[in-house]
Amino acid sequence: MDKGYDSESIHRLIREDLHANSVIPIRSWNSEIISGKYRQEMACQFNDTIYPRRQLVENKFSVLKRKFDGDLKAKIFRIQMKEIANKMIVCNIHRFLQFLIIEVFYRANNFKN
């Protein structure tokens, strides 16, 4: 998440309800005071090496939506989760096949010459 999601309520939701670590950069309002318990913890524990990795996740979801349709057909949440998992599996197989065709076969043909 980016700085636009930096609020105490979102940090609380992530920590208490989802039982996960929030990695949201703290907004600077030209002030040294950071309000809220979870925002203060985030300011002290913010990890500059993990945060840039979110770009990889966003890129993967972008590819998934473009190539394999971003809409879900299922109406029931449990089945929606299975549909997303299946799309991700198909996306990974597709990427592996692209790698296999481009890297292995293309290099094999160039190696013979």
C-alpha cells in the first residue's frame, strides 16, 4: 500500500483483524508528531527493503488481469478464492511455457548454427 492508505484505522484493521504486518509508509505532514499507536510502530519498524517488493505483486496482478480477465464469474466468496487461485496457477504455467519456448528452444536453435 502507498502513503494514501496511511491511517490508524487501516493499520489497526491489518494488525488486529487480519493478523498481518502493515507495510505502509508514513505520510509526512511537515510535523514530527505521529499520531496513533500503530502508526508510531510503523514509523519505527518500516522496512525499506520489503516495501519496494510490492511492485512485483502489483505487476503480477496487472498481468493476471490483462491476460486472464480481471472479472470473477463466481458469486460465492469461497469459490471466488478458488477461481483466483486457478487463474494464478494458469498464469504461472503460461509464464513457464513462455520461458521454455523463448529461452530453451530459441537458444537451442541459435546454438546449432
